[in-house]
Amino acid sequence: MAPSRSGSGKQGFASMDEAKQRNIASKGGQSVPAAKRSFAQDPALAAEAGRKGGQAVQASDRSFSRDRSLAASAGRKGGQATHSKGRGANGSPDVAT
């Protein structure tokens, strides 16, 4: 039987204060050389990576290129999910009462 815990129930990383979490998390980003750190810093690099990823998939396995309605459906779902953040089930903004 596992020993019972008291307190907030958080363990490990989650139990640390925010400053310590940020310090540890920032080290992960720093471990990558600045030149390779972010596609946001170099859109051409992002485009090249996207092309490589697309070329890695066989043409017969590219479902969106074979089925435009599937691609359209996925695009609609993504748009709905993006635009509904912070909204309730009925589409109105969530308001704390």
C-alpha cells in the first residue's frame, strides 16, 4: 500500500514554486543553439521543415491531398476550436458568476 500524502497533492515539478519551475523550464530552451531555437525567428527555416515533412510522406498516404472534403472539414474544426476558446457551450463568452 502506498503511503498517503498530505497537503496539495502535488508532487515533483508541480509542487515547486513558479520561479523555480520557470528557471528549470528555461534551461530546456537554452540547451538548443539560438540559430536552431525557433521557427518564429526564421520563417524560411519553418517553410523548409514543412516541405521536408510533406515530402517524407508517400503521396498515397497524404489524405488531405486526396480528399479535399476531409481537409475542409479539418480546417473548419480547427477554426471552430480556435475561435471558441474562452467561450461556453452556447458560444457566448464565459463569465464568472
